[in-house]
Amino acid sequence: MVDITRYLIPTLITVGYILLIVLPLVVAVAYLTYAERKVIAAMQLRRGPNVVGWFGLLQPIADGLKMLHKEIILPTNANPLLFIVAPILTFSLSLVAWAVIPFDKGWVLTNLNVGVLYLFAISSLGVYGIIVAGWASNSRYS
């Protein structure tokens, strides 16, 4: 019989490394967006986001929940499968590109000898998601 811990523990360690890299980046982007909104509000002599939580510090969470509840609108002549898969493709390729970025000595998800070539190749593939989204919309303007 196959010992499941032989495969489970390295997989969980890899998932843990991924979460240690991705979650702080997502939180940093969310709060940098919050800070940008506060600075823009100060330049326009407004108060900015301050309703949710203490001084508006829960605003990125409220924005994320709002984004998750948005309705998916499909154009009438669009190919629904490609129209939905194209942004997922672009986003997933941008996340996969982070696999070869070293954060510290020994803190790299995948240690490739051709890491720079991999980064350029994955970065150039993200354009295809945008092209497929325009093609799937079946619009003469995209």
C-alpha cells in the first residue's frame, strides 16, 4: 500500500511556501490601493474611504467581497467559455511567473537554471489571454 504521507507532506510544504509568498503580496497590494485612495482623497480635499472599520482599514476586505459578488456580464455574441477563461489564463500566468523570483537565499519556489528565460517566456504568454478575450467577445471593436 502507498504511504500517503510520503506525497502529502512535500505537497503541503510546497503549498505553504506558495501561501507565504502570495498572501503577503495580495495584502500589500490591497493596502497600497487603500493608501492610494486616501492620498487621492486628501489631494481632492475629501475624507476618502473611512466607513468600514477603524479609519477605513477594512476597506480592502469590503472591496474584495464586493468584487466577488459582481455579476458576470457576457456580450450577446460572445463565446462564453473563452470569454470567461481568458482573464483566468492571464491572471494565472502572471502568478506562475513568480515561481522563479528569489526572495532570499534559499527562498525561491523553483530553482531553475533558465529562470530568466522562463520569466520572459511566461510573461510573453500573458498577452494571449488578452487576445483570446478580445476574440471571444466577437465584437468588431476589439
